[in-house]
Amino acid sequence: MSPLGLPGIPSDVVASLKLLPDLSRHLEVIAETTGALPEMLEHIEGVRSDTEALPRLHADMSKVAAATDTLPAILERLEGIESAMPTLVEVQQQLVDLPVTLGRLGDGLEKLSVTLDRLLASLDGLDQNVSTLQTAVEPLGRVADRLPIKNRA
């Protein structure tokens, strides 16, 4: 006699049936946890497009870094080289936009970091829920393997 009082029902089936409420709760948690994934994907896509400029910016920054190494020496000689003044002013004007560009890059990287942190937290939760779900479903699989297959032709 089974724990449910019905003859012929294996105890594995009864144990599996008792797990169904837990399984339902875990599925609800998974649904809640993964609900933010589409928005995160949208943000990640935005970050991806924002970061496409990074290789060019890196090359440009290397050139700027090489060019700025000479600025202190140029500034020391600036008083004695009046003819070079227009050229130096032009170089200085080109470097004015660099802090703004670096600021935008920093903002984009901060957003990426926040989004990735949220994604990692969601993935950790999802991993825990999937593991719990797998543990809960394994007995059902064993029971299903024992059931005869009926042909519905």
C-alpha cells in the first residue's frame, strides 16, 4: 500500500509528486530572476556598440601619449620661440576635446561594469535555481523511465 493509500503506486512516484510544489516555487523564482535578462541584454548590446570605438581610441591615445611627452620641453622653450606659437596653439586646441572623450569613455565603462555585475548576480541566481530544479526533476525522470510507453495511433 502506498503512502497515499492507493495500491500499486511506487513510492518514487509519491515522493516525486510531493516535490511538485517545490518545483513550482523554483520555477517562479527562475521566472522572476530571468525577467531582467532582456533589459540587461539590451544594455549589453548598447555597451557593445559603445565599445566598438575602443580600438581606434586606443590607437589615437597612444599617438596622443607620444605627442604629449614633448609638451613640457615645448612649454619651456615657448617664450623664446614666437614663430612656433600658432602651431602650438593649434596642437593645444586639438587636445582640448581629449578630457571630454575620456569622460564619456569612463561613463560607458561604469555603465558596463554595473550591467555586468547585475548580469553576474542574475546568472548566479539562475544557476542555483537550475541546480535545485534538476535535483527536483531527477526522480521524475527515473519514474518516467519505468512507465510503459503507450502507442496512440
